[in-house]
Amino acid sequence: MNNIKFKGATLAKLSFVGAVTFSFMCSSITSVNAGHHGNVYGPYPITEKSYKGTKKNSVSYGGQMARQLLHNSLKKLASKGSPSDPTLAPEKKMLAYLNTKDKSKSLPIMDPKNSSKFPVKQKMIGELSGGANLSGKADKRIQTSWPGNMSGVDVIKFMIKKAGKTKGGVDTRNGMNYPQLISKYTMGAVLYHQACDNYLDEKMTASSKPNNKPYKKGAYYTGKEHSWDEAFGYWGAAAHTMKLSAAQSYDVAKKKDLKAADYNKDGVVDLQTEMTYAHAYYASSYDKKGKTNYLKTVTGAFIDGRKLITAADGNKLSEAELNKIQDYVQIICSNWEDVIAESVFKYAGSVYKDLSKIEKALASGSGMDKAMSKYLKHWGELKGFAMALQAGPDNKSDTFNRMNRMMGFGPLMPNLSQVVGIDSSGNYIKDQGSSIGYYKLHMLKIQNLMADKYALKAKVNDATGGMAALLEEVGTKKSAEND
Amino acid sequence: MEIFYQYLETISENFFDPKKRVFLGYLFSAFLISFIWLTFVKKEKIKQSIYKIFDKKIFMSKSAKADYVLFLLNIIILMFLSPLLISQLAIAHFVFEYLHSQTILTPLGIDINYMWMIPIFFTFSYFVLDDFTKYVTHALMHKVPLLWEIHKTHHSARTLTPLTIFRTHPIEGVIFVVRSALTQGIVIATFYYVYGGNITFVTILGANLFSFWFHLFGSNLRHSHIRINYWSWLEKILISPAQHQIHHSIKKEHHNKNFGVAFAFWDYMFGSLYISKSDEDVKFGISETEHKYENNIIYLYLSPLIGIYKLIANYVSSKNLKVKKQKFIFNKQTR
Ligand SMILES: [Zn+2]
Ligand SMILES: [Zn+2]
């Protein structure tokens, strides 16, 4: 009798453990596979209790999308520089896209422009937001990655000024490709910096922008809802990203896949919710190769976090909820940081290859122009992303210093000159660099540094990857043998 | 459990991976070559040939049985030792980075027209250089008394079967792993640097094209009793099975000859070549007199260590510097 009872109790315990294990397994499986499937960022209901209006959707990140488009446009304009223009119109135009808040809806979107293949809903920046500019949100800290001890926003202004006076925005004497430098650095200094160093940092603490109060007086969204939405806007993913493959998101950014972009089937691409921008685009470019899943990891965490905030229903977030939010922030910002580090890795590899072509051109006396133009473009991307990486919340000063030292302030030119500083009137100071071989070695070391300090998986253009593959192919001996 | 599985995998890999010498396909080709040799060249009867190839006295000899046990035990030892050794990748990275800071060797701008030749050139160069470092290492194993103590294990075999390659002391195994890593690391990094990453191996069934040929054409017969010799001109280029068998001979005039693996020209160049003679009888081992424990497993593992200990003890106690040098570094008594 006693014996049977004991057995029954054990069985009950076992089945309880079994059930817990099973449900745990199920929940982890669903969170891996189906967790985000079919999720779209918004609409989410109004939870702000003080709001008495008629709005039904609390999602709002028009300002961020305006900034994405200001960035896109700025990049386009940077390649229109002209040294012969006495009115310096190119510079003025660029500064307009840096500084203007387009209340009057008169600042045209330069990219993407409406076309029959890829029709877009909005034509003016002001249609997304009349209150957003780039310069007001740029990193204000002093940048050691660029000569002259300037703040982030002043670095962008300096680059714009130079770009305006340079033919096509590419200074072949000093090696500066301004469209790339401006674009990539702005991605860091404004977009990444605002999201991870501001909205997901200070504004996700208990005291700042609480969820039981409107973001600002009279707003239809709470403090936390809107802070979260803004960070999502800076990420640059379409709201329906989880329904697309990485390749589709990539093609949307490239304006090649209208069908994938037009989620609401109204025949036009809504630049607010249906477009892939900047960082999300780079994430998709790595993910479509199949080794990584940055885009959906980050976008999924944004959606999960937003759902948690919405579920709080306009009440203050509990400590447990805030901790959960911190988990999502961790996923978002560490993966975002890795995406930028992947780009540094990729372009260090491109620069390495370009330098080999330059060595070849130097030896053979032909093909230099083509090799140089690629080199300067890739170096601009490398430098821009390296500077962008330093705009985040994580100050890895040792890593940054080493990286900056190895790439320098400018690319090593074929005559071995290199920009080392800026004089008081804003002209570049140059000095003799080492050798092309050494500079290539620095590119290898930058790749090693990135692979060492960040959890890189895509590793595009790995300069020594082929060597590892060859060694893999010959294999190692696992047994003691004579010949 | 995981380790046990890994162990079984390593054992089977030796027989199923065409990168390995005792891959079943190569063993079969060795059988075919022996069969053709015995029936067509030596004019023996078919039955007689088969009987001779699979001679029980050889495959089941005490010496051969010790080879089999060493094969199984050494894999375990190497499984624990090899992760401690420097990897070829680390060497390759070091060499590759070093090459960027020198100017003698510069990356070649490759003319696309010659692209098809590069993989063959690279594959062949790798095979030749790998063979050369094998020659050097093997010669040192004989000429340096300390190393000879270790290499004696291999030469203590009285009968030769394809598995006699595994009759190797684990210390020698480690030396060979390091040799292989250094060669791979240096050669691959250098080619990778010079050809700007545009290099690939030419392979058959995953094996280096030239290793594949070497093994397919009877590398396993080097350690066998089938005495296949080549024309003497060819034996100056490629080492024949008979030539390696001579390397294992107890006869004085055969000592320190034919260190080469695939190519004979290293021996030819450095004066250690011995062309086989068809009428010469070859007995395998270190000396005529049989050591009581020469096929005892414990003895096989410990005797090199004892030998090394004795050498060092001798060296320390010896007062005569001349004797010291002679005994320790290059001793003419070794082989
Ligand atoms: Zn041998
Ligand atoms: Zn030997």
C-alpha cells in the first residue's frame, strides 16, 4: 500500500517535471522559429490615458524616416560637388539637407525618387516630418577618428564643405571620397548614435520618459512607446520586414522589388513604413549570404519590446518589465554594433584587395585610374564605418585607438603620402607613410581586430579566409606515422 | 563517449579518406600492382602470387601485430597531444603577415592567360616542398643520435606491411605533425601572398593530385615484402618500393641510404641514394640479433626514452669536449 503510494507520488513528480520541460522546450522552439513570423511593427493601440482624440494607432516615427531620407539625399548630393562653382551651390544644397526642418514641404527627396518601376508615395521630406533635421541630432562628442578635434556634427559640416568644392565629391589628391565618408559617418553619428546612445539608453530608464505619461504634453503616445518607436525608425527596417526574406529587404533598398515593398498593395511604396534604409540595408546585405540573421534578430527584438510596452497599457513599467526591455536593448544594440563592425571588416578586406591592384598597376604602368577609384571608394566606406562604430554607447577606446591608428586619417596614396592632420585654415597636412605592404598589413590587422572584439559571422572579403580554407583542404595528421 | 566516437572516427578515416595512405582504394591498387608484378614480371603462377601477397607469416608476425597495436594506441596519444601543438593556421598567419613587411618577394600581378597553370604549379610545388621537408626530417632522424633513438622504433620492424608506417614512436609522430604544420603554413602562406589569394589545389577525391598518384601507384608497397624495383634511371627520380625496403635493411652498406619518400633526387643530390639490385637479399630490422622484447609494446614505448636518458647521462659525465660533440650531435655510429 505504502509502496504504491510512493510510486504514485514519484510518477506525479516525474510527469510534472516532464510537463515543465516540455512546455519550456515548446516555448523556446516557438521563440526561435515562429516567434516573429508574420509580425509587423504596428499599428499598436493608443494606451496613453490622457489622450482624448480620435487616433487609433500610437506608432509614430516620422521624424526618423525624414532623417533616413535626408541622409539618402545628402549622399546623392555629395557626388555633385564642383570646384568651378563660384556660388558654392552644391555645398549650400547639402547644408540644406543637413540643417533644414522642412515645415513647408519644399525640400525634395533626392533618393528614392519616384519612378514607374518603383513609385513612391512621398516626394518631399516634409511629408514625413516637418520638424526633423540631421544636424540637431548628430553626435556632439569630440571625434578622435578625424583630424582637427571637432565634434561629430562639425566633422560632417567639414566634409560637406570639402565635398562641395571637389569634382564629383572625390578628392584624388588626398584620397577622400566624400559621398562615402559623409554617408557612412552620418549613419553612425546620427542614426546609430541616436538609437543606441539616446533612445534605447537614457530614455529606457525608469525615471526618463515614463510610460504613464505622454511623451510630451498632449501627445497620443506614451514616453516609452515613442522612445522605442524612434529607435526603431533609426534602424531603418520596413515595418513588415519579418514577412520578407533578407534578399527581399535588400532588393527593396535597391528599389528593385516593388512587390515586396508594397505591403498594403496600394501600388506605391510608403517611405514611412515600406522602405529599407541604411543600417537595415547593410544587415540584409550580410544576411542574404546565409551566415547571419542580423536584420530579423534586431527587427524582431524591436517588435517584441514594443509589444511589451503596449501591453503595459499606459501604466508605469515594472522593474521586471524594464529588465526585459533591457534584454531587448542588448539584443538590438549589440547586433547593430556587429553589423557596423562587419562593414569595417568587409571594407578593410576590399581596401586590401584594391591595394594589391594598385601594386600591380604601379608595376605594369596601367590600370591605375580604375584601381584608384575603387580604392578611394572602399577606403571612404571603411573610414566612415569605422567612425560610425565609435558613435555608439560602447566606448571600446583601446580598440578604437588601434583601429584609427592603423587606417590613419586618410588612405595611403601610391606615392606613399598620407593625410595626418588639418591646419588652422582647414587644409590637410600630409606626411610620408610607410609602404603599401605595411598598409596592407594594417588592413589585415583591422580585420583581425574586428573578428577578435566583435561576434562577426559574415566576414565578407576575409583577406586570409582563403588561406584557412586551403589549410583545411590539406588537412591535419591525427596519427603518428612514418613515410 | 564523445571522445570514444572521435577515436573510432579517426581510425576509420585512415581507411576511408583518400588523403590517407592506407585508404582502402590505395591498398587495393597496391594489391593489383603486386599481382601484376608477380605474375607478369616475375612469371609466377596466379595462385602462387596471391599466396605470396597475403603471406600469413608476414601479416600475422609478431612484428606486424605490434604495428597494429601501435596504430591503435598512438591515435589515442596523438588525440591528446596534437591540440597542444602549434597549428598550421597560426604559422600561416605569422608568415603571411611577415611577408607584408619585406620587399624581396612581391605579389605577382597575374596574367589571366596563365590562370589555369597556377593551380597545377601550386599543387606540384606544395607536393615537392612537402617531400623535401620529409627528406630532411627523415635524414635528421637518422643522423642526430637523440632522434635516432626515437626513429629506431620504426626500424625495429622485422616484417613490413602497409601498416608499418604506424610503427612510430609518438614523439616522432609529434615531430612529423610539427614538420607538416610548418611546411603547410609556410608554403601556403607564401603562395597565397604571391598569387594574391587566387590559388586552389588540384585534387582528386579531395586528395592532392600528386599525392593521389603517389599512393595510387603503390606507395603502400614501400612497407611490404613485394620487392618492386624500377629501372635504375627512374630510381634516381622516384623512390621505388625496393629502395625503401633497402632503407630498412640490417646490412651495413644499406645504412643511411634512401631517406626520400616520393622523390629520389634529394638522395641523389645529397649523396644518400642507393639503387636497388635485383639479386640482393634484404633482411629488415636494426641488427641481426633479435632483442628479446623488440615487439613488446611497453618496450617499444619506453626504449627510446631510456636511450635518450642514457645519451644525456653519457654526455653529462663525459669530460672530453671532442667526444661530447661527436657523440651528441653527429655520431657516425647511427644510421
Ligand atoms: Zn619505413
Ligand atoms: Zn628511417
